Amino acid sequence: MTNIIQSLSVQPKFNGKVNRLYKKHVEELLIRRALNPDWVKANCRSVNIAEATEVLRHLIFYFVD
């Protein structure tokens, strides 16, 4: 399991950015939630507060308008 967690810390590029997962997020997704590692690698990434704020701001304006 440790090798899988380490290999998911750097994911393939999407839209020119490397998608990364923080170790604690990988552990949550793989161990606690028992999700498929291939699915996690293809569909998940960790974001910092600034990125999350930007995404949420766009969603709010999308649904309000």
C-alpha cells in the first residue's frame, strides 16, 4: 500500500498542470474509503486554499446568475 500511496503523490498532467495529491488525502481515499487507486489517480487532486476559493467563487457566480 505504501508504494501506491507514494506513486499517487504525482499524477499525470491535465490542462498543462501536474495533479498532485497530498499524502493524507491519498490515505483517506485509498485506505478509509477503499477507492480504486486507478480511479483516484485519474479523478482526484488536492488543492490549496487559494485554488479552492477560486473554484468556489466561480461556482457561486454560476449558480447565482
